[in-house]
Amino acid sequence: ATIPDYWLWLQRGLIPQLWKHGSTGGSPAGDPGRLALFNVVVGGLRLRQTRSATRECRTSDDLIRFYQRPCAGVAGELKTQCLERVRYCHPEWELSRHPFGPGIELQTEGFVPTGDTTNFDVFLDIRRGQATAESIVEDLLKPRGWIDENTVTVHMDLAFVNMDLRMFGLLQLSLRMHRGGALQKDMFVKAVTSEAYPTIFFAIIDFVFAFLVAVLLLQELAQVKEMCQAGRLKKYLADFWNMVDWITIFFSIGIMGFWAWIVLQSMRISEKLAEFPASPPTRAAHEQLQLELPDPDLILYHDLYGGIIREVEWLFDVKVLHRLALFWFTLVLVLRYFKSFEGQPRLSQMAHAMRFAWRDLSHFLILFFVVFVNFTLGGYLLFGSTIREWSSPYLALGATFKLLLGHFDYDRMEEVAGFSATVWFWLFVVLVILVLMNFLFAIVLDSYHVVKTYAGKPTSLFTQMRDSLRWRDPRRPKGLPRKQWKGYRMSSYQQELLTGALDDYLRENEDLGHLPVNSTLISLRMQRKKQELKTGVRAKDADFMTEQEIMGLCPAIDEQQARRLLYDVKDFAEDDHDEHSLQQQQMEDFRSCAVDYAMQIQALVSDGEAKIRDMAQVVERRLQELGPRIRADQLHGVDVVPPVERGHRATQAVSGQERLALVNAVVGVGSDGPRQSTMFR
């Protein structure tokens, strides 16, 4: 492509397409300014270019004389212009703010910078007709050299509105003139929503998100209050996962505020479009050249839709920043998922393996970076002058990474460097792919093995899901009513006691002081295993009791039972069992609660037995008091069983329930007596 090709495409391609009438692909009849039928153009087309400054070339005199040879065959003023042109260079990194062409004498649009910028703008208004647009290009821009050797970039900006998709759009066609002579063409379409919430249903997800953020904020504030009251605020702040929670909260609030601001800005653009004026009267290109000052109405009109183009582009850039913020927010959510993994033993084990491997991985990455970058530079030096994928350090970095994944063209590399390419390629395969990659796998596997050794055999996620979906609690014994089993579960008060006991345990054990506030079961289990490995003491290596010692502790069992018990204990210890697994820990908690209840019941039973003994003594005294009267009755011929024998006979003849009723009758307690009497059975 060349500059004449660019002017030809603009005059015969783009302008007729925008101003076309009665075509399916263009505008409906009598309604120019539609792009692809559904997109309504705002104002018109803006041509904008940036220009480089002119500086004297800094090179040797021999090269300057060689460069000036084409000017030897030219005479007069043309030779002077030729010599001036070849003596000066046009660095594209230094932009110009000076007028050029007719803009030096007159304030001609497009030949003077716009405001205090380095942009030179020309506006082709849709409502002023196709003939006016073609006249500006044919009679003003082309003959006056609007595009010359100082041009760096040329942008064609077209703002449009699409009501079917409810969006603002900006079409950008760019042309960049490289100093090597190439013309680089690019096209960008930037679109942003014009109406974020057309109905209330579109806002439901945002409301749910805001509600969840509010719930998380309230939970963290409650935890901060609890830690302040317990005097453990520093411990709370030192916990990494608590910081992740607060980062999530602040990030979420920032994203919601950012989005609300974007919605307000889109509404502001809609209000400007509603007040957009009609175009001023038409002026031909030769009339614009004769004006010493531009038409103020035309300048105001161009400023209005030029401002809309600028705001749509700016809003799109802000939307890109918002999406970048959402991208970083997803990384924060990944950390939140890792925190939730702490609640599942098997997932927590894998997360601990990643954290455990990080120290070795950081050193591995240093080694990998040094080797990888050196191979990248080697490939750039070998193939960069011939193969485009290696033509710059940035592209060479991507090509080396593709080679790591197995995407490469070995034949092309061998054609360029031959023996050197072969050495480079096979060294990369051996050192990077075979050695370093296996180092990476070994680090990960070794870390997972160590953590698995510490953690034992935790419960899997599928086991927990199965237990949670079963209609019957797997821990509830068969035959035990559901209501009665619920009574054995820990109350909130008992859970608070257990939480407090865990906190006291962490404070009393100095080697656990580094654990976070919300320490999980697997963290404590891993710490215990580390302590075992440090001291060299494990359950399978411990000294067991002898059969005689077991019989001494439990006289009720014989030698065979003691031998069988000792055998089972040794067999259990030699297996890779972990007494701190999740389900066993739950059963241990349940056993502790049951022991507490049993101790309470034993205290009540002891109290009841003391009361029964007191009652028996009262009965005995009353029987002794009745002894003389019974003997008197016997003297008078009444057959009466002696009191003591009568008591023994009653005790032998009646059951335990009848004896209890007899005692209640003696002490004056009826069948509907106190509720505690049922506990004395």
C-alpha cells in the first residue's frame, strides 16, 4: 500500500459507503450516516494525524554526499528543495506542534494543531453532503500535501450509536508510516454499553453481589470485635487469611463504585447526544482556503462531536481498566477458594503442599529464569535476522516458550544457522525440557509426599458429600431415636467451651504459637506429626505394656484376653492409622461430651444413694421404735412377724421396683412423687 492508494480508498471506498443512499449495505434512502445499516454515525468522520519534527540528520559527510547524488540532475529551486529534503531527518519519536502548508499563513483546518496538542484534525460532516466531503479531500488535502514525509500516524475516527445492542461504538482505522517505508494498517472497534440496566432484572446479580459483600463485611467486623474483647487483635491481624478477607471486601467495594461511576458517565454521554445540534451551512473547500479565520459555528460543531468521540474513547479505556480490576479480583477470589479449602481435609492437604513447596519453587524459578532468558537471547541472535518470530527480544521470548510446549519449526531454524541451531536446540531440550522440568515435578511431588506424611489419611470430599446427603447421620447408632440422638449433640455453649479450650491449648504450647487464629484440624495434625518426627517418637515405636501389667490394671480379664488385646493394639499401631483424622476427632469430641454427661449423672446418682441411705436409717429407727408395741401385741395373742425378719422377707420377695415403692410408702412419697426418684433405680 502507498499514500496514493490510501487517498483512492478514502474517496472511492469509505466516503461513498457512509454517504450512500438506497443500498442494503449502506444507508436507507434519504438517511445518510448509517454504517452497516444499524449503526448511526455521530456527526461525521474525523481525520487526525500526528507529525514528526524536522531535524538535521546526524551522520557522516560521506553518507550525506551519497544521499544528495539524486539532486545533481535537478536545477534551480527544485535542486535547493531536494538538497534541503535529503539533509533533514524526521524522527518519529519527536512530534511537531507547528503549522504546515496553508496553515502557516491561514488558520486552515487540518494544517494547524488542534488546541495545545500534537494532533491535526480534519472533519468530514455527514449532514453537509457527500460532495462537500469529496471536495475537502480532492481540493484541499491531496494537493496541499496533508500526508507527507513528516506524517507519523493517520487515524480515522467514527463514533456511532447502536440502539438494537444498546451501545456506543468507535470505529478507528489507523495508518502508521514507519521510517523504513512500510505502511502499517490497523482497525479497532471500541464498544461500551449505553444502558447498563434497561430493566430491574439486569441488576439482580449486582444486588446479590453487594449483599454478599455486606455479609462478609459484617462477619469480619464481628470477628474483629470478638478479638478485641479477647485481647488477640494482633493475632488476628497477623493471620494471612484475615487479610485476604479484608482485601476482598475493599476490592469489591472499589469495583462496585467504579462500575457505578461508569454507568453515570454513559448516562452523561446519552444526555449530550439528546442535545446534539444540526450541522452548520455548507462551505466548499476553496471557500475555506479563502477564509483568514475559520467559521466559529463550524468550529463549535466540530468541537461537540469531536468531544463525543473523545468521551466514547475515554469511556472505553476506563471500561478496560475496570475489566483489569475484575481480572485482579479473580486472583483474590482464588485465594478465597484456598481459604475455603482449609475446611476440607483432603483439599487442605493439597493447599498445604503448595505452600510447603514455595520455598524450593522460588529458588527453582531463579535458576529457570537465568537459563530460559539466556536461551531466548541465543535464539534471538541466531534467528532474529531471518525468522519473524525471533525478530525482537519480546517475540523471541514467546517463541522460546512455544518451544518449551513443543511448538517449533526446526527446519527453518536449521536453514538459518545449521550447526549452531542444532547445538542450541538440543541443549535447550536437554537442559530445560528434560532436566529443569523434571526438577519442577520432583519438587512438587516431594512436597506433597512430606505433607501427606504429616497429615495422615484425611477424609475425602466425596465422603463428606455422601455423609451430608444421607438421610441418616452416619454417627447415630442404629436403634437410637433421632430426637434422643440430637440431645447428644453439642450445644452452642459447649462449642464455645471447646473453642476456648483450643485457644488455651494454642497459648500454652509455644511450638504452636505461629498457627493462625482460625487453625484447622489438619494444621494441628501436621504440627503434631512434625513434633513426632523432630523428637523421633512415633506410636509404632513406643514401648507397650506387658500382659501382666494389663492384668494388674484390669483384674477382671484373664491372660488370654490380655494377650489378644495387646496383639490388637500393636497391629493397630503398626498400620498407618492416624488417630487425629476428621471422623475420629469428631468421635473423640463426642466421647468427651459423653464422659462429661456421665460424670454429671454419677454425681447425681451418688447424691441419690446418700439420700437413700438416710431414708433407710429413718426406716430402721421407726421400726425399732415400733418393736415394743409389736411385742405387746404378741403377748396379747396377735401373730406378728418380727420387724427385722419381716423386712428381710419383703426384701427377698419383691422386685427392685416394688422395693422402691415400699421405701417411698414408708417415707411418705406417693406413686406420683418427685421426679428424682426415678433416677435412684
